Amino acid sequence: MGTLWSGGQIYTMEREKETVEAVFVEDGTIIAVGLKQDLEKLYKNRISKVVNLKGHTMFPGFVDSHMHLIGHGEKLMKLDFSGMTSSKEITDAIHEYVKDKPADEWIIGEGWNENQLPDRKIFHRIELDELSPDNPLMLKRICRHAVVVNTRALELAGITDDTPNPEGGVIVRDANRHATGYLLDQAQEFVKAVIPEVTEDYIQNALRLSIEDCLSKGLVGGHTEDLNYYGGFERTFGGFQNSINEDGFKFRTNLLVHHEAVDDMHRLGYSFGKGGDFLKFGAMKIFSDGSIGGRTALLSHPYNDSPDTAGVAIHSLDELKKLVQKARRFMMPVAVHAIGDLAFEYVLDAIEEFPPLQNQRDRLIHAQILRKELIDRAKQLPVILDIQPRFVVSDFPWVVERIGEMNMEYCYAWKTLLRAGLHCAGGSDAPIEPIDPLLGIHAAVARKKPEEDMVFMPEERLSVYEAVQLFTTGSAYAVGKEGCMGQIAPGYKADFTILDQDIFKIQADEILRTNVMMTVVDNTVMYKR
């Protein structure tokens, strides 16, 4: 028996401004849309439940196209600095957190961002030693491409002043060549390798917290990359299986598989595209560079505010091509982190040499710093750009100083990308940015900080329809599900995000004051306000 939804604005997202009066659903699939009286007449013997939207607004379910589900759960469980705006606030939080912890227990904090501190402070290991003399301490930068650690952590990791930089990473040193505790990209791995392995309960608790939070924010699913970080593929995937399949969480999860976990995935009999309705294997994930905040995003020119560096290539071009070739041997598309323009160029080189299989699409994640010729090349390839609109709010105006005004024309250029005909999906990169898709939609539309007047590159603002597409039709297209997800139409999944305001009819900043009333996955109400 089926369910009839009606009583509010229902946007199909098939075409701009297109609405229907009612939706009839059976077995988790939309059977028909149209006028309420027509559906009542046509399906009167099959309607067992009627849901009144009470004047609220229904969209196809929002999906975050790039996130780290376990990492987001960890952020909810640990010290979180992402909202802190002064060095003292951070030090006070560390001091308070550490004082009750037994000696030698690792202390890990998330989300510090020197660009939102008045003094732009990056802590030195000696300062952290004073806050945590008896515990190894690691603070993850908001981008997760840099950490700062205390001396105890450096000692456990075996890092000395003479330790050479690893390939794709930097051990930052002071003028006297002493390690400061600031570790960029692959240099982080020295420390991560000696942190005790988390328990299976920890993984499942983080997932449970994360998914519950996602549902409360209107997300019906997410494309997540976690499988190489919590004791290996088998252990981490087991956490997903237990949390989603066995615990009854309905949340559509597409698992990107880090290139170092792909062999284990196939050894255990899994492959791209396999899985159930709520847990499915996606593309092979590769990192080609780092972050702008840590000056490790790979640029074709020196950083404007630090001319001695142009960033870090996680892999050489030849190594990157070999990784893409490996994905093709496993019949997988790739999803490649590429923030800097030279990193993006390297990825295009690799995809042009080793294109995906027919009907597969590669994904270039972030695509923040570009040049026109790179956009023109990307248009010729079966790729989708996986963008994070909220980065505009976090990165401007300091990013202009870092990249240089003369290099900004094709940076964070979401409107330019859409006008060029490129497909784009929208995500948060949580825990890097807040998980809330309404914050991403607002950032794409307003391109300014909430309640402030300064608009960053106003010519790149999206319409609300274009912004909502990123999290609906765009996210569906990214995983080849545009024929059954991302719209409210017959044959599509009955996944809905229901808001208390019609965001097509309000001012941009009012989007930030919009509430999620219900999140519906597979015609099941998974969250209700």
C-alpha cells in the first residue's frame, strides 16, 4: 500500500519553478505526481496513508557529494575549534580538556583555522607542551592537510630536527632548522602512525552521531571517504555495515575508496557499484595536492604571500597516471582531490591518457583554483566537478592575499563552470565545513558571510535553483543515479527534504533561518522537527 504526500509546495527539480500538488509513493518509489484529486481518484484503492505537509516546502532529498562521515562524527565527539575566533579561546579549551585526562592519553582536537584568528597564530610545539606536558597532543587544521603537535607527539613519531621531509609532505622548521611541530600533508602520517587504533565501538558511535546529525540537517545521503583511516578497509567497512544495515539507519551512502584501500576491497570480493540501497561502493579516491590554508595546494605559480613555495604534489604526474591506470584495471572511475590549478592540470593529463570506461564519470573534487584553458579541457571529458560552496565564506578575503588578485579570475568560479556546461555537485567536505546543506546553498547564492555586506566575486553567484541543483540533481549525476535520484518524478526514490520556508521566495540571508521539518528516506521519516 502507498502514501500520498500533499498540502505544501512540492518542487520537482525537473525544471526551474516546476511544482506539483501531490506525490504518490509505493515501496519507497515515486509512482505518480500531479493534482491531488487526480491521484486520489486513480490510486484510491492503494492509498493507505496520507501525509499533510501543512504548508511546508518539499524538495528531492538533499545529498552531500563530498564528506567524511566518520570524521564528522569525530568532530561531534572531540575538541572542536572550528567556531573559535581567538588564540586564547583555543588555549583555554585545551587546558580545560586536558586537565582531567590520564597521563599519556592522546589528546586530539579538530578544526583550528589561523585565518579566523586576529593574530593568525599557528601554535608552536613548545606552547603546546605548556598546555599538555604529560599527554601527546595533536591539533588538526580545519583543512585536515596540516596538524600541529607537541614535543611528546614528535618524540613518539620519531621526528627529530634531522628527519627529512617525506615525499608529498613538509616538516616545518624554524630559522634554526628545529622542527616546530607543524606538519603538512604527508608529514602528518608520521604522527598518525603511532596514535593507538580506535575501537570498533568508537567507529560505530561516530557514524551513529554523524548520520543522526546529517538527517537533522535535511540530508538523505552522502558521498563519503573514510575507508583507509580507522584500522583499514575491512574494519572500517564493517562499521558502516553495522551502523547502516544492521542498525536500521536509512541514509544513502556512497563510499569513495582511497587508492590504498582498493586492493583490500577487491581481495574481499567487493567492486565498484556493488552494494545495497543504502551502502554502495563508489569511485577510487586520490589526493593530488593539499590545501590553500596550509599553502600545499599545488599551483602553477608561487604563492603571492609566500613566493618561496608553489605548493606540494602528493604524487608526481607519473605516479598520478599510474594510480588512474590502476583504477581502470579495477574498472573504477576516480575521484581526485585537486585544489590548485597545477594539480587540476595533472589530473586532466592523467584522465586524458587513461579515460574512464564507457558510461563512467570521473570526479574532480574542489576545483577551486583554475585557469580558462583547464575549464576548456575539462569540458571535453566525462567528468563532474565536486564543489564546496561554503569554502567561499571560509576562505575570502584572505585567499586573495594568498593566491594573488591577478590569479583570481577563475577561482571559486561556480557560475563560470555551470555556464561552460560542466556538471557540478555540491558538498561540504565535513568536518572541514559545517554539514548543513542550507549553509552551502546560502554560500552559493550570496557569496558572502552571513549578515555582512561584502560579496566575494558577485558575478559568480548562483541562483537558488542552481544552488539546490548542486545538492539534488548534481549529487545524483556524480554517482550515475540521475535517472532515479535527485528529482521528484515517477520512478525516482522517495527521498525528500521538507523545509518550513520556500527558499525560492525569500531573501538569501533568510535561507539561514530556514528549518528542516522532516527528512524522508525511502518514504520513511528519519527525522522530524
